[in-house]
Amino acid sequence: MTAQFGARNMVEADRYPGQVEEALNQGVLKRLPLTFLPFVNQQLHQWSYLFPNERQSVERLLVYVAHLNAEQSRALFHDVVELEKRMGVRQWQFSTTEQTIQNSSQLARSPYFQEWRRAVQTVFDAADRNARDSNGNTENTEHRLVLLDIPKSLPLTSATAWSRWQGMGKLIQLDLGAAEPKISPLQVLLAGAPSATSNSSGGILRAARSRPAAAHADTWVIEAGIELIDSLVAANTSTAGVSNPVLLSYGRLDSCRQNFSHEMNTMRKDLADADAVFDRLRQVDISPWCPPEVAADPAVMEFVRSLYLSGNGAVIFGNSFVEWAASEAFRRARPALLVARFGVRSKPKPFTGVAVFDNPEQVNPLPAVDDFEGSAVDAQMLALYVWLAAGRYEEYQRSTVCVCIAESLSQAYVVAPPEFTLEQESEPVSLYRLGHALRNWIG
């Protein structure tokens, strides 16, 4: 077993907040169960690449454990330690420096795996409660917005477009007549629409980025194509004193995806070789493969790396990339504003192995054919999955508005708490009115 208790040599000692540094100096790592060490050591090693929410999770755990006496610490980890004994973890080839495929495989094969997961979650829940109590147990009521877009090129049927949402929201008709034909309604909402009294009403992005509480990775824009991100990059809206959005485009990441799929296709079908290939991809400098808006932010660049290492479909299909990136953004960063735009994918080619990361364009000489109907089905399902992914986390279970726009139908489906209202006027709702309501909500 490759156990390395208190592996401080892995990390630089001066990068952490004072409380974390103090806990490490007190030897808190030596008090953690074996199965906690891969996660904690990896997070400490990657501290510079973590989003604020991820740092908070590790910080809460270490600070909490460091303030317990020996008896309290043993009680906190009792169930985890007992389950590790039953699983025989100390007899495994178990890395404690990072989370590996082999680690995950050994844990998942154990008949005690589900009990172990619940015991681990209980520990993190206790650390979270302690942090809330220490901060006065204040409730997070920050307004959040999830804005989804199914572009006009994807054909939808009004009778079935929203059936999967099972009545959880309200359908509204949109008046898109005044929208510029070359500019999508989503771009208008993000950048701002002309109003009767000014040249621009300001956009949702400006409102979100200018909030006093806005922090790094608090705003995300993810798309399957390139048009939306191209327009935002070209606008170059970086402003001192505001938080820049995370911009991810499946199309603009072509070079990165191709290099990842090439490396993955060299993998032999055994765990040792998979770990070797993944370790190489975790170490290689991917900045030359990334567009400027990704390469400029180390945390976002590492997010893309981990996305491609953990989600097969994200490497191959644009709509899968959008859904997986959005789900991971919710899990890791808890953004206040997330915008996701789906797109058109090609029809799957015969005799290509999606499950092993085959790039259909490289392994099959047949020309790519756009699949508009299949992409529309994907987008309808994955839009709902994005919203359901947000609902897994407490932060999004209240004070969150979700709007899914179907451009081809001039419709939007709105899931919102009672306090979110558009002006009580007859439909259809103009983009200006919708944008005004969403700006007020997120701002």
C-alpha cells in the first residue's frame, strides 16, 4: 500500500488560508482515515486550481477536525474506520496521494461501499454544520438563475417540447419579432436589448457580474457551438472590479478535444494502463490546446481537463459537453448564473466506438452529416437534466429561476419561486420584458 500520512511534501506550505495552514501544521492529516487521504491530498495539491466552493469544503473539514480532541475525533470517524477494516483497505494497492481509477474500482467492488459512502457523507455533513454554526447559521438566500437555450435550427414540436418537465413550471409565449435576425434571442438577453429610453437596457451578464457578492466562477456561459462565445470574447467586456464569466465553447475547444481523444485511444483495456494514460493527461501542459479565454484561467483550464477525463460524451458530442460541463459547474463552483446553449451534432457514424473515446471524424472517412432532429431530442432531454442537476444542491432548491428558451417555437418554459414575476400583462412577452425581469432577479 502506498500510504503517505501527512504528505506535506506534495504541496507548498504557503498557499493556504491561515486556518488551513494551522490545521496542517497541527498534523490534521494524520487524524484522517485512509480513504479520506486521496481526496484531501489531491485537493491540497491542486489548491491553486480549485474554485472557491471546492476550497470551502476541504477547509471546513480540516478546520473542524483540527479543533476536536482525540476522543471526539475517534467518534467522528468511528464508522468510516470500522468499514475500512471490514473492506480490508490496508491490504489494497491503495493510493493516498490522489484519487485513481484503481482506488475507485476497489472501493466500488466492496460489499460495504454504500455504507462507506454514507459514513463519509456524515462526516462532511458534520463539518458543514459546524461551519454554519460558527458563522451564525445564516441561510443562503442568494438569487440564482439557470438560463437554457435551444436554438432556432433545432426543430421542436409545441405539443411535446415541454412534456418531460411534467408541469413543474409555466409555459410563456415570447415575442421575438423585434429581435435582430443575425443575433440570437439569448445574445440579446445576455448583452442587453434596445429600450425606448436608451440605446441599451444592459444585459443579464452585466447585472450578474456587477453584484457585490460576485466571485470567481460565479457566472458561466457554456455552448455547443462557437457563435455565442465568439461574440462574448470579441466584445472583450473585462472590467476592473467585476467578476469575469467562465466561457466554455465545445467548438472553440476542438484542439483540446482532439488531443485528449488521441491519447485516450492509445489506452489498453486494463486499469493499470488506464491510470497511466490518465496520469499523463493530468500532467501534460494543455494550455497550447486551449483557446485564450480558457488558457488565461488555470482553474478553468483544469476544469476542462477533468471534464474530459471524467465524461466520455463531453469529448465527442457538443450537447453532452454542455450538459456535463453545466452539471460539473453546479457541483464544483455553485455559480449564481449559468447559461447553457445547445446545438447541432453530426449523426453517429457506424463502426465507431463512442464508449472508448473514438473520434468519428478520425476513424471513419464518411462525411459528417448534421442531425437536426436527433439534436433536438438531445437538447430537450439534456436541458431538463441540467435543471435537475442544479436541484441536487441546497443552494438551488430555493430562490432559483430556470428559464429554457425554445427559439423555433418562440416559447420559454419558466420554473421559478412565487416571488419571481413578470409584469402582469398579456402574452406574448417581449425579450425586453423578460430581460428586465431576469436582470432584476439576478442583480
